Amino acid sequence: MNSKRILVWFRNDLRMHDNEMLIEAIAKSDQLLPVYFFDPRHFDEANFHKSSLARTHFLLESVAELRASLQKLGGDILVIHGRPEDHIPELVTRFEISEVYHHREVAPAETLVSANVEDELWKIKVNLKHFIGHTLYNKEDLPFPIKDIPDVFTQFKKKTERDAIVKACFDAPEQITFVENDDWGVLPVMEDLFPGRDLEKFAPSIYKGGEQEGLAHLGSLLNADSTIYIKVSSRHADPSGYISHLSPWLSMGCLSPRKVYWAVKAAEETSGSNSNFSQLILGLFKRDYFRFMFKKHGAPYLEQILPSEEQGNTMEYRNLELWKNGETGHAVVDSYMKALNEDGFISSYGRVLTATYLVHVMKVDWTKGAAYFEEQLVDYTAASNWGNWECIASSVSGSKSKNGFDVDKHLKILNGPAVA
């Protein structure tokens, strides 16, 4: 009898802990073939959905650490530079794979890749099984079907917090049986992914990718060991208060939202509740909310956007370039934009102010600003980025949006004394 082999397609889930896809694949198979694809579309400057140098470097570190974790268990991860839909069918045939597992995404570009893979697998009668591992709550845990999720965030949080339960985390596996393979592929370097690009002046982000670094940072936040926290927070002081800096590891799936949630709850048992812990939990709810809004409403603006021609003689284009480069003349906005360009990160407060300034003061199409954030942010996630920008852009002076965004409040901040 042939053994059952499952191909585990890693995407934005680069961790061993609380990885239901990985745990079920181990339970349902005799042998595993873990795979990661460096999709060239993400590193093509002509592509609308492209990755910054900082986020790519963070990704390389994260994949390298996942590889090391799998090697400790006697295996590896197959690294391929290519499009998943071009390679997965051939891998299925070559390794006699019975089923392919992956985590489902919600943005159009990512779901299209999944659909392409599924179409190709259908031709050879192999199933692509979908998992949801990016949220605090699975959709089946919610107290309402997707179509009935409240559009107002405060209502979503209140009902979910009251009527749903956050599941316990899955432990990291201690044993895996891998498919035999002589060539697991070479992890690329930056020069491989950006051929011909001038990388001489590139400096890696202040964030280091990988599951263990994310877990260490989480521990430093909750256990009063502030070494790691200070390292990344000192350059991003914020008048709005506490910043956890967990989002880069959450966005790449190096940290599970449930891991963060239960770590906070354990810390509360030891030292009691505080406003910082509350902010951490609130951030997890907001991540869930925007992701489920994508599931409910879709993102038609993402499906319709195409790269615009760079018409340097238009006021909108000139304003956009000034904003991107931190040369608007507004000290606060420029300070945040320069920090974004240098580190691939600015706080939520900074994102709101710079987005408000671009849309409501400089009168630039909000999708162009959201696209620039997508490219630059180390912690980019489609739902949170585009959902927040749409919320800011749809707000009008004199009224609040359905999610409580007050454009006049932030315009008042921007028009106040500019602090460099």
C-alpha cells in the first residue's frame, strides 16, 4: 500500500507553533513535503503588488528560521523561486502527493494564486485543502455567519468577545516524517530576488524576521524584560502611547494571534490587567475585523487598480511624490514618511495622520497612498492596510465614519503646532 504524502504549502504562516495546517498534515499523512515559493511577481518593480527591500529581507530571515526548525526534526523545506501554479502540479506528480494543504488568503491577488493552483490540481484530481490560521477567531467560531458580521467595529468586538471563545494554541510538532528528497533548494539572497537593483545602500530593517525572534519580542513585552522592545521602539516614539511592534511577526505568520492572546491572558493572571495589555488585545480584534470585512464585502478597489502612468506634470502626481519622499513641508508628516522609508514601519497613529494628510489635505487618490504603504511596510497585511485606508478616505468633514473615524479631529492635529 502506498504511503499518503501531503504537500504543505507555506505562505504567510512561517511558524511551527499553533499551526493547525501543519498539525493536521502530520496527523493525516505518512510523509510531508513542506514547500515555500519565492514568487517573482512579488519582487518585480513593474508589478502593482510588490514587496519592499525591508520586507523581503524580513521574509528571508523568517524562511531561513523555519527551515532551521524543520532541519532540527530531520527534514527541510523545499525552496523554489517561481510561481506556485507553475510548480505545484509537477511536484505533486514527482513526489506522488495525495493532497496539498495551504492557508487561505483574502486579498484578490493572493486568492487568485490559490484559484490558479486549485484549477491546475483539479486537472490531475488532487485536492487543495484550505486552512484559516491568520485570525484570533476562525470563521466557524464567530457568533454570526460572514454575511451578517456587523460593519461597525465596536459591535463586532462586543458581540464576538461576549459570545465566542478563543481556542487554545496547537503545540509545535516534535516529530515529522518527511518525503525523501536529495535537493531542497538554496535559500535566495537579496541579489537573487532583485537582480540589477542597486543594493549597496540598503540597510536591513530594525526588525529581525523569524518565529523565535517574534516569540522573544512577545516575551519582552509581557515579562518586563524591555531589551528587545527598546531596540525597536526608541526610534518610533509616539504621542498616542503604547506601541507593541508585534505586527511584523504577525503579518508574516511568525507569531500566531492566539499565541499573543493567551500570552497576554497569562500575564494578566500574574500581574493584573493594564492599558498596554488591553491595547494588544484590541489590535488583535482589529486585525480580525478587517480580514472578515474582506471576506464579507470583498475588495473591488483592489481588483480594479492598475499602475498609473507617472505623469510628472500633474499636481496629484507631484503631491504624491512629495508625500512619499517626506518633502511635503509638514514636519510631522515628513518625519513619519522618512521613518517609513528607512525602517518599513510607522505606528498606527502615524499611519492615520499621513493618510489623512495625503487624502484630505493634498487631495491625492487614497489608493495610491495605500499602494505605497503596501510596498513599504514590513508588517503589511492586505486587509488591515487597505481597510484602514478606505475607512479614512470614506470619512468626510463634519461626520464620523461607521467605525468612528473622525477626520476633523486628525485634521486639527495636523494643523496644530508641527513637532519635528
